[in-house]
Amino acid sequence: MTTETSAVVAEGLHKRYGATRALDGFDLSVPAGTVCGLLGPNGAGKTTAVRILSTLLRFDAGRARVAGYDVARQPEQVRGVIGLTGQYAAVDEVLSGRQNLILFGRLHHLPARIARRRADELLEQFGLTGSATRSAAEYSGGMRRRLDLAASLIMTPRVLFLDEPTTGLDPRSRNQLWAAVRGLVADGTTVLLTTQYLEEADQLADRILVIDAGRVVAEGTSAELKARIGADRIEVVVRHAAELGTAAGIVERSSAGPVTVDPEIRQLSAPVVDRVAALGDVMRALRDAGIAVEDIALRRPTLDEAFLHLTGHQPGAARPSTAEVAA
């Protein structure tokens, strides 16, 4: 899976915490200049993988390279080309937003003048110029996350690790952060993103890896993962429950599988292959049969459904422990 154009590579990574296997043969390859989304239930190993690849944690076996540097043998070189934003903002609440960024610049050995200039550039980029002189303690959650991301970009990293960066953010702040990430990728930065928000992976990731029990169980584009659980579906809600049987027969003639009937909400659902043709055929047949329809629609599988199908867990749920699985 390793290629010369991969910015992040992991091969057979293993990591144990006592009797617990956090990573169990984890493989990863992220092409340069792309966003890779890493999805999995709580306890699946996502954060462990990020901590290993960003040199914060040693692994027990396997190999890993970031921007061409060996993570185990060249950790200092790796740290020089990466940025990292964790699940919680790591800014100093006493300092102002601008002072925080200048501090990070000086810690990266930037001359004071260049650190100040870089701080001002990032404040403008992340929409924080108007709050630059306020202490970080006065920032909203979204502002602090943006400041934290800005701090990780002081040196314009070749690779950026984002470990659940929008946890707890409101939709507006999340969208602002997404826009910032898209801008970074457009400028050539490679991003590895862990998230429990499947919409986030859908919006940002060029490729998605689903991890469970410390190993990758599926990978592909969002569309490819959705396709794993089946075809598009046609859904029909009839006005009168007594017509469900007749309507089911009509839908079945255009379906690619069994028709599911929910009498409680008077809904029929079935997989279809040619979605547009099936919709037209069903609408005409229902009309000709005189069946009153309250709603009819085509629906594609969601990433949430694919996630549940692949892992057996709802997004954000904890992975069962070994004892629970054995029971």
C-alpha cells in the first residue's frame, strides 16, 4: 500500500496497553495533498494511531513514515514537518489570541518580527483579527478551536493531524473550521482527520478508513462505503393503509430486492438499480391504480448506515470490551 506519493504511511502497527490491544495490525496510506478521514467507535484506536504518527507515543511493532521520515528513527524530523490539533484546545487562556500565536512562533524558533507577522496572518485567515487582543479565556468554543488550529499552522506543516477537531462546536463554528481545512489542502497540506461526525468525513475526506478493534475494516470514498450496504432505495408513503398491499406489488415490479412495509407509517421501501427509471415507473403505476400517495422519494444510503453496517456500532458509541464480546 506504500507509494512514493504517500505523505503518511503505516504498516502493521501494533500497540498494547497491558492486555488491551489498541492497534492490531493497523495499515494506512495517505496520498500527499489529500484529506483522509479515520472513522471508528470510541476505543477503536483512532487517537492512538494519531499519537503514534505524530511521535507522541511509541508503537510495539510495525513501521510508520510521515513526509518521508521514519517515525521511530527520525522523530525530530517528523515533528518539524507536522502540525497537530487534539480534541481539546491547547492555548494559554491568560494570553491574548495574538500573544498565543506569537508564543508558538517563538517556540518554533522564529525571530520575534517574523513570529508577530505570522500571528497576524493567521488571525486574519481564521477570522480572529477583531478578537486578537482579548484573552483566550474570553473566546467562545469555536474561536478557541480556530485559535488552536492556527497555532498548529505557525510553520505551515506538510502534514496536519486533526484529532476530532470539531468536538463540541456549534454548526457555524464547525463550518468555519471546515473552510479553513479546505484552504490548507488547496495549498498542499496533507490532512489526517479523526472524527465521530460522519457528516464531517463526508464533507472533507477524499478517502475514508473505518477502524474497529485496532485495525482497518474498510476503506474507500464516501460513495464507495455507502455502496457496500446496497443500492439506492425508493420510498413511498401511501395515504390509506388499506392500499399498502397493492402499492407493494407495484413497487416490487420495479425493485431490485424485497419490499419492506411499515404499516405504522404506511411506508414502502425497496432497493432499485436504475433510480430515475424506477421512480418514473412507480409513480405512473400508482397513479394508474388510483392509489393516493403522500410522499415518494429516492434515498441513497447514508455514511451513518455504512458505518453501522461495517462496525456494528452506532457512530460515537464505545466499542464493546473483550469481556462484553465474549459474553
